Amino acid sequence: MKKIEDSHAHFANRACRFFPCHPNADANSFNCLFCYCPLYMLGEACGGSFTYTEKGVKDCSSCLLPHSDIGYDHITGHFSQIVETMQKDNRY
């Protein structure tokens, strides 16, 4: 769990009816800050543990990276890549 000085990087929404929303997640250390992972759009470059469904949709239901102790640093470390991807795809 994050230290008090890193409290901006972690919170748990225990009131959420889906908490914790991933199977086999440890509720005591689960981070809800990135409820919807901003790295989804990076496809295979996200660095998380994912699969693709038969229809080719990225399935992140087994990925705990954004909800882990290193999730905040990992995601914020990819912000420039997210912006670049958005600019290439005319999303920004």
C-alpha cells in the first residue's frame, strides 16, 4: 500500500458495488484511482496483462497493473505516449 506522502496516487472506493472489480484482487491493496485504464488505447504497448477475445476486443479483466502499487507510476510514465497516440488518431 502507498505511504501517506504518496496518497495522491492511491485510493480505494470501498463503497463501489463492484469493489474490487477484478477477480483474485487483494481488496486491502486495491487502487481505484484508474478505474478505467488510460493505457487501454495503447493496445499491446500498455505493459499490462491482457488477452483478446475471439472478436478481437482487448480484454483486461485479469490485469491488475493499474490497481497495483506500481500502477500510478507506470501509467503516468506513459502519458506522453497516450498524447502521441491521440494526436496520430486525431482524437486530440
